[in-house]
Amino acid sequence: MAYEWNAEEYCETSGQQKAWGRELLGKLHLKGDERVLDIGCGDGTLTSETAALVPDGFVVGIDSSSEMIRLARESYPPGEGQNVSWEVKDAGALDYEEEFDVVFSNAVFHWVKEHQPVLDGIALALKPGGRALLQMGGKGNAAGVSDSLLAVLTDPDWSKFYGDFSFPYRFHGPDEYRIMIERAGLMCRRAELIRKDMVQEGREGFAAWIRTTWQPFTERIPEELRERFIFEITDRYIDGHPADPRGRVHAEMVRLEVEAGKMTGPPKPLNR
């Protein structure tokens, strides 16, 4: 997850992800006194909203990007009487031990290559009886965008920058994820794929989304050529997926949503 993030630009272009995150947050049904860990807190918007839902609890927002944490601290500074704090931390290296009632994550885990260490860390971080609610890109996510991007990479102008490249995202399905959840010693209560419509405002809006969230591809291109590359992807996608009558560009996304709980007793052995 060691990519360069433009935190301010991401804040401007991530409205759709935040809207989905608010939907997810509503499924937590918080009582108001929980300790919550938000993994991949980004600019801190949803983390701060979570803190408002637990006035007698506390929220810790973590992100591997120091730029994101900088913006979160500036936008929502910890202070006397406030119940939120921010830490730069890798999701795959969680070192909390039975500190949280709830672990929450929205639109983050598809950035992580190996999910098992993350889930192991979540299991350790949860108190007995605690729960996790996670949503990430799932199997089949952004297939049309990926197809357009990979087609652009066949052009010799761009393919020369990708000789040792492999697809960076991990889009899992429910069945394989249930196995990883159980291996971590958690109970998988639900794992399902949910289709979502990602909407961007025209050509410029779609290009801004590519610029701010597809860094594994764009960062390989020299900076002086990067905008041309981004708009080639954008135009190829729009050629195959024309804007709607209002000029908005749609991309079909697939989210994997997972609910899990920590058992109060010793875990049962996995019979596999």
C-alpha cells in the first residue's frame, strides 16, 4: 500500500466511496459506548462521523498513508473532550490486543496483497464478543475499467513501463474469504457480493477518479506523460460505456461485504 496519495484531491473525488461507507456505517447499529478501530481511515471523514455516533466511546483511525493521516489530523484535530485519534499504521501489521469492540473498514482491503495477516490482526485487536464489518472491492469489481486500462497497456508507448508488472488489487469472493475469516479464529456471519454503480461527473470527473485511485498503474508513467495516459484510459472507457443523458459516466463495481465476530471462548479447529 506504499503509493503516493494526493490527500486533498482524493478528498474531492471520493464522494461515492464515502456514501457507500455511510451505508455500511449504518449497519453497525452502534450503542454509543464502543471502542472502534477504523482501518484505512483516509482523510478521516467517516472516522469523525463514527466518533459522533459513540459519544461515550472512542475511535482510532489508521492509514498507511502519512499524507492521509496529516489531512485527517488537520481536519479533525484531537483535543480535549474529543474521542478520536489518528495513527500511521499498516493494516497488515496491527499490534492491538483486545482493545476494540468494533473493527470497521470501507474500500480499503482490495489494496492489500495478503489478507490473512490483516484478519489475524483484527482477531487479536477485538475484545471477546467483538465484531468486524468490512467492505472492499470483490470478485469482478471494476471489470470494465480494468479491461480499458489493460487495453491501453498494449500500446508500445505504455507497455514499456510495465515489463515486471502484475495486477495489484485483490478482489476476493465470499467462499474464499469465509475460509480466511475462520482461519483467523473469527466467526463469519455474512460474506456477500454487492453490486454498486460508481458515478463520475463526465470525462474530467472520471479522469480525476483514475488519477486518485489507480496509482499502481499511473505511478509507473513518467510525470510529464501521466495526464495523457490517464485520458487515454478515460476516453477508451467512455467509448465503450457512453455517458448518460446528464453527462455522467458510470462504472459497475462489485463490493465484498463481510461481517464477522470474535468468539468468547477458544476457537474451534477448522475442519479443512
